Amino acid sequence: MKKYCLMLLTVMALGLIGCGDRASEEADFGVASVPIEDESQEQAEADAGAPGEEEAQQEGQDLEKTEAAAPSYYGHWKVVDFIAPGITALSTKEMEGYIALPLTYGADAFELEGKVVENPVYEETVVSKGEFAESFQNQVTFESLAIAGDSVISVSVVNAAAFGSSFYVADENTLYIPMDGVFFKAVRQSEEEMKPFELTEKGKNFLTDMCRTLPDFEGYATMDEEFWWNFLFYAYTGASPDEAELVQIPREDLGFEETVVKVSLEEVEAYAKLVLGTDLPDFKPAFEDMPEGQTACFYRDGYYYIGVSDFPNIQFTFSDVTVYEERFDTFAWATYSMRMEDEENAGTVTFHLYPADNENGFTIASKTTEW
């Protein structure tokens, strides 16, 4: 026992001598004593930090995947048209009442004209082309709705019963909302269309031309064949040689060659989209079907031919614009005054406008002339 204690004292003494020497060396050179960590400890701590970085990176990737996987129908929409192929419980006036109705679909809410359904539950079903037609007794088909592809996604908001709580996704920018035998077409609203509306000088000048060349109409539902005939005719009949290609066509019923404007189908399609924000229908009147003596307006081989004529001497002056900004929807009413010969206030022209991502900043939803 004594021998063991003696050996322990000897070891402790040697340890104290070693510590004293190291302290004196550091004091001589003015260097503070800093503990040196073992390399294996540093590596262990580095390894311990690595999973945290990987976890953060993985969370970022998961967030990107979540955002990328958001349903294509999330966003802001607006009803722009309707199709009633068969018997419906709605009147034309009731159907027109849904035009311009705003809707929003999102993860947190389904919104319809200020009414909100929080935490909507979406149920999706893939419907094939054949199944779709069969479910509507072939009265409504992919072709009648201009839906491309072999299937669509049918979506239901199971915890809502309002208009728009069930719809078909035709593509990323088009939805069809069925109700009482009617299919309402809704289009996606861009960020530009969601911005506050402003009628620029360019827009005012464009509308001045529209006062003269655009026929009156009360909405998309009233765009029948007569409307499109007038739309084509008045858009180009007053064109000058500097503005359009002019050609001569023989007219036996008139007894002379008629001067007409020759304009391509593509140009007319772009013009209809700019003015009305809608696609030009398959409207192609034939030369042979024109009434005898009528100024030319017909289609042939990819071109429209419109006889030239003059407009009445009426001056149009911008009067006022009133902008209405509602929840997820903005529209405006622009008014022009008419002057005819010596009569200052011969009448007014009123346009119903919607913001659009085009060179004018709007499309026209209706036009009314009052004399």
C-alpha cells in the first residue's frame, strides 16, 4: 500500500514539472494559452452539421416540387362566353348575367364574386373523350367545345355548392363550367389584366375608330352571323389604297368591276382578337350567296374581299371613362359624343371595356349607340 502511494506521488510531481515548463515558455513569448481541439473532434462536429445543410436543401427542393405540382386551375378566372347546345333551364338573359363573372381557385380558398369558401377540397377525375360525349348524350363533345386531346380533368369542390364548384379543365388557360345544360367558358386572367385599368391616348384614338367601324352589340352572346358580317364589312370597307391591298372583281349584277379590299384570314383573326378578345368563328360567306347588288363581302381561298365605300360624315369626341375595380375584376365604361353636320350633340357611343394584355390595353365587351 505504501509502495502504491509513493508511485502515485511521483507521477503527480512529474506532471506538475511538465505543466510549469510549458507555462513559462508561453509567458516568455507573450502568447496566450489556447486549447487545441483534437482533429477527430472537429471532423465529428463537421459531420454533425452536414445533415442540417442537406435537410435545408431538401426542404427547398420539396417546396419547389410543391409549387410546381400546384394544379393548373389555381389562379384567377373570368367567364367570357357560354354554349347552350340543347334544352336548358336558363334564359338567355340569365346566361348573359354570368359573363365577366370572376372566380378564383386556390389551396386556401375558392372565391366567387366576393363569396369565399375557405380550405376548399378539390376532387379530380380524368374523363376520356368518349366518356365525356356519352355523359351528355353526344349533345356536347370535345369538338363542340374546341377541346384538344383525348381527355380532360373533371374537378369538383366537394365542400362548395356555388356556381363554379364543378368544372372541366380544357387547357391551362380555359375552363368549362357546366350548369343547367349550359357550358360557361372561363379564361385565365393574366397579371396585366389584374392591374388597375387606364385608358391611354392610344386607346382613346382606337375607340374613336371603333365608334365608326364596330357594329353595336350587347355582349358575346349576341355575336351572330349578322354581327360578324357587319364586323368584317365596316372594319375594311373604308380602307384607303395606302392601308390595304385593293383589287378588282367582276360583278355582272352591278355591270362593272367592283373595287374591293383583299385581306387575309390571319389578319382578320388577329383583328378580332385585338378588338373583342375572342376567336373569329368559322364565318366564310361565299360570293355566290351574296344578294344581288350587295356591296361585296365574301371569302375565297384564304382571303376576305370587302367592297369599298364611304362612312357618313360624323365626328366622334371622347367624353368620359369610368373605371370599376372590384374583387379580382376590373372593367370600364367609355363614352364618346357625336357631332353630325351642325348638330353638336347628335348622340353618344358607349363602350364596355375589359383590361387585356394587348397593344390597346383592353378589349371591347359591348358597344351601344344612342341618337
